[in-house]
Amino acid sequence: MVGAIYSTFDVLEPGQQMELINDHDPVHLYIKLMTDRSGQFEWGYLSEGPDVWRITIRKI
């Protein structure tokens, strides 16, 4: 799944964003993106559980 997220992120133009919907807080993905794509994205929570987590990842 991480590969699909990276592939989607990599084709975004600056200013575009993607939305991730998950059943738990994907903080592990945030840490991985900070390691691999630091300074290239903004991370925002649209909803924070308990059943559904919605996150926007915006390319900067």
C-alpha cells in the first residue's frame, strides 16, 4: 500500500493533494514520508477516528 501512496504522491503537481482514508492513524506513513520526502508535503487531519481517519497529503 505504501508503494501506491508514493506513486500517487509522486505524480501530483505542486499544490495538488490526495486524501487517504484509513481505519487507524497512519502515523507510520507520516514518519516514512518525513524520512523520504521531507519538505515536499503538508499533512493534515480531516477526521481523527475513532473509526475513520481522513488525511490530506498536499504536495508543496
